[in-house]
Amino acid sequence: MMRVTNHAAGPRLVWPKGARTPRLLVPGESAVIALPDRRDPCLAAWEAAGEVRVEAEPDPGAPDPRPERRRARPRPPSGGEA
């Protein structure tokens, strides 16, 4: 399974493995699909042109790669509050 993200100005058709019809990805859409061949010439050309990004599906059990945000200290009440 691979995550395909469309960065092109228009829609792109991706044919998932074993599907009867292609999958339409609108601009900005991502989908996790089974690809018949990672080295598909159309996907390779789109990827080289920066129109799509093809990457491995993230492991659902893996920790979030972004660090947890630090929480700010609570602010003391302003002078107007009693």
C-alpha cells in the first residue's frame, strides 16, 4: 500500500491494483491505495514533475514524528481581576 498525494493543478487518475475503474485524485487529495507497480511510467513522470508524491503508507502504530508542543505556563491574573 502506498500513499499518493496529488500536487498538480488538475485531477489525476490512478489505477489501484485489482480495481475495475481508476481512482480520481483531485488537487490536494491523498489516498492510500495498492499500486500494481511502484515503477509505473505515468506515476514516475508525474512524480519527477512534482505533480504527485508517492510514499509508503505510514505505520499506524508508529509514534507521531512531530514533537509534542510545550504548554505555556499559566499567566498570573491581570490587575483588574480580584
